[in-house]
Amino acid sequence: MSKTTFDNLTRSSIWTAYKNLCFYCSQSLDWGDLQIDHIIPESLENNPTELERIKNDLGLDDNFDLNAIYNLVPSHSKCNLRKSNDLFPKSTTLFYLSLS
């Protein structure tokens, strides 16, 4: 679960930008089940060495921010729970970041 709390304006903006659909399963997403997920897990903030390694491996800018809008997507609670703190394979992560 994210330690970052997003205000309703941010939550609504992300939800609306994705047409009220879950980023992972593409199914309709009700406001009451909306969770904001980090494509690259927020938990990496606790491991700066690993985060730097991942950013280098993915070719991301040094200023990549885990809580920036380009790393946030709307998700069902069950889809978010299934993903948990996992990092997708490199090609999947880059694809998802390109979509966001």
C-alpha cells in the first residue's frame, strides 16, 4: 500500500485521464475502488541504491520521481494488491511508462 496520500483532485485527474478504467485490467473502475498505483514501486524510496540501479537499467533520467504523474496509474484494489511492490520486467515497465 502506498505511503503517499493523494488528494481528490489528483485522484480524480488520474481516474478521468484513464477514462475510469483500471490501468492493469482495462475494466471499469468505480471511484470507491480506485487506488493510485506506482508503476515503479514507491517502496524503492527505501532503497536508494536499488532505485538508482533500476533507473540506470531503464535509461530513466536521474530526476525520475516515483510520485510524479508519469509513474501513477488508476487501479482496482485487487489489481494493485496482486502487483504489490513488484517491478515488472524491463520491457513491460518501459511500455507502461510510455503509456502513462
